[in-house]
Amino acid sequence: MDELALLRSGRIELLGMIRGSSNSALLVELAHGPDTAWGVYKPVEGERPLRDFPRGLHRREAAAHVLSELLGWGLVPPTVLREQGPFGAGSVQLFVEHDPREHYFTLQATAPETHDALRRLAVFDVVANNADRKGGHVLRAADGRVQGIDHGLCFGTGHRLRTVVWDFAGEPVPAALLEDLAPLARTVPPELAALLDEPETEALRRRVRHLLEEPVLPLDPTGCRVPWPLL
């Protein structure tokens, strides 16, 4: 059974709460016949009210995965929406097996083989308008792939980029990534548009158009556009 099908239809069994999460993030086991996998379930009922983001962060979690797949970048683990779960509607994301001692700062400092993927993640966060890219939201999976998690604070309409990934600031965006992005400047495919509202969809297109016109990763001259805590 493929991963998305298991996430969508597998029976959910709660295993525990993931410590340190600002919103409820629950470790679960998904099972369908002989197929099993761990996942991270984020119910809407566990969200803290925010002034700058409407309720329903689970849709943004799913939208981030859809965007990554549309671009062919493979940066976000498989993520789906579930209308029913132990605590109601929410998102379910495939758990990434990783070494918890590794995160953005260790990869940037000691793993140059990951830098192309980290640069791609920086571009992704500009396009998704990620307001919360902490160092601990960047994992190296057991198979070596760089994976970004925790995308509930993405796709806002105002300029809200807050990230720890500033090491590539001022660098030109690679031409291959611009080529991947170009179709989004014209239209946002329905599978992504369905997860966002119309102003958010239009803002996504504007960010892509801006990046195509000025293909350089942004700078932060203030030094203040970082999330807290950094990990």
C-alpha cells in the first residue's frame, strides 16, 4: 500500500504526544491490513488561536506537501487531511525517521552534501512564505534526504518570512529551480488552490513572479526575521 493511501485510510492508534510542540502534535501508528507506518497527527482542536493566521493550520500542512510535489522537489513528507480522527479533523504526516541530534545548523556546518537541498528549501520557504522555519524543522531522513516539517504557518498573504536559513541569502536562485517554479506564476493547480483561499493563492503567484523577475534569495538586513526559539 503506498504511503499516501495508508495516511488517508489507515486506522489511527495514538502512541503519544510529541514534546515541545506549540500546537498538539501526536505520534500515531497507521495500519491497514498488514501495512503499518508511524505518522504525526495534528488535530484542529489542538491548535492555539493565532492573531495572524486563521484556524485550520492543518490545511497549510497539506498544502506544503502538495506544493513540494508539484515542484518535484520532494522536500515535505507525505501529508494528507483526515476529516475524522481520535480528536477530529486534522492533518496526518508520515513520520520521518531521523537522527534527532541533526538539524539545520548541524547540516549546514558539517554536511556540505546537503547544501543543494538546503538551498532548495530556502527557495521553497520564500515561495510558501514560511513564517516559522526553525532549525529543528529541518531533518535528514534515514535515506539521506533533507526534509522540512511543520508548515502550519505558511501561505500568509503579507510578507512573513521568518527562518533560520539565511546562509544562502543574496545568492542567485539556480536556473533549474526557476524553471520548476515558472508554471506557478501563471496558474496554481486546483489540488493546491483547493487548500488555500483566493487571496492566498494570488499571493503565492505574486511571490513566484517576483522571484522570477529578481531571482536572488532575499537578505535580512535587520537580522530580526528569525523564529523563536531557533530550534
